[in-house]
Amino acid sequence: MAEIIEYIKSWSALKWVILVLIAGFIGQFGRMTAEAIVKKIAARRAKKEKTSVPDAPQAAATLADTSNQTITDKLEKKRLKTLAKAAKKAGKKK
């Protein structure tokens, strides 16, 4: 009878160990998947910002009056500042 009880206890412990290992595997897989998704979204946003930043001041400049140069100057300054930030950010990543 003692052998049966020991067999049941060891089997129960083995089930728990297997369960914990499976949960750890699923957790690690989920974490890696989430990181991959976040990187993909960040890459899309960076690509979208790269393409939209230079175009926005040009479109705004065409809408502005030629007599009102201060708006164009401000937009150009803002565009240059944004490009400088992007270059600095790219330099830090490398």
C-alpha cells in the first residue's frame, strides 16, 4: 500500500513539473512574439514619419501666401529640427 501512495505522490509531482515547464515555454514564446510585434509596429511608425515629415512642410508651403514668408520659415525650421532629431536617434541606435 505504501508503494502505491508513493507512486501517486511522485506522479502528481511529475505532473506539476511538466505543467510548470509548459507554462514557462508558453510564457517565453508569448513574450518573444510580443517583442516582435512591437518592433514591427515601431518600424512602421518610423517609416511613416520618415516619409511624412519632408512632405508636410512642402505641402504647407504651397498653401501659404508668398507674402507671408514667416510661416514658411517656421515650417522649414521645424522640418530641419525634426530631421536632426531623427539623425540623432539613428546615431544612438547604432
